Amino acid sequence: MKNTKEYLIPFIGLKLGKHHFEYQINNAFFEIFDYNEYQDSNIKVNVVLEKKSTLLELSFKHKGVVNVPCDLTSEDFDLPIKGAMKLIVRFGEEFNNENEALLILPHGEFEMDVAQYIYEMIVLSVPLRRVHPGIKDGSLKTEALTKLNELLVKEEKEENKEEENIDPRWDKLKQLLTDK
């Protein structure tokens, strides 16, 4: 992992209470984690750190867009995303991040790196299935979508032909069921 110095929060010198941090995330941030799923990204992340006498509470919120390919047509589009996450930081004997909502830092630590938490929050807020909004409202016109519609029409015609070629003996059997 590359340098994440700008995502370090030095909490030791902060007064008790709430402190606000803001980050603008783009593709350079995802390159730190060797993650290249997005063609482009523009995400605003707000972190509120509430310092208490024995622990720290962090509230992460993000909102923005990522440019991703559509799963059906492979057309790139801007997908709006947003999300939130909470993290509690306690102090103990040794570092422990096994619990996703609780981080234990060793006594004597004076700063924490929030880059990993921002990365996970954003990546998990992007849906697994990405469908272009133009497909839902019918405004997208692409070669792939045109071909899919052509194939869909042929399948429906074939089903109708099968229904028309029903043996008339089956109709007599169906009448037995309805004549009761």
C-alpha cells in the first residue's frame, strides 16, 4: 500500500468534543489500494471525530458519483452513491481491528489512518449489479440493447407458435377438468 499520509488524523492534540475532517476522493485514492473498477470518481467524505476521555467515536459519511460500466450494455455511466459508517476506537494493550465497528489501538498511539475505512465504506456502497438508468426508463439507445430487444421479440414469437400448434385432443382432456 502506498502513502496515506493525508488520511492520518492526529487525535492526541485535539480537545474533547467533536472535530470535523473533509476529504475529496478521486481515482488517485483508489490507486493507493490497487483498485481500478471505476473509470472516474468524485466523492466527498465527511468524518466527524468525537473525542471522549476514554475513547474516540468516528462517523463517516460519503456522497458522490463513480463512473462504472453497465452490466447489461457495457456503456459507462455515472452512478450516484452515498453511505455512512460508525467506528469506535478504544485503547488497549495491542492493535486489534478484527471487529468492523471497533478498533483497538495500543496505548501511546497519537494518530490513526482512516484511509482503509474510507475505502471499504465507498467500495461497499456501490451495488453489485450496475444498470444504466437509461435502460430503466427506455431512453438509452445502444447496439447491445437493440440486439437484446431483437432476440427478445424472436423468443416471444416462438412461444406463440408453440401455443398455436397444440394437439386438439388436449382440448378435450382440458374440458374434462372444467366440466365437473
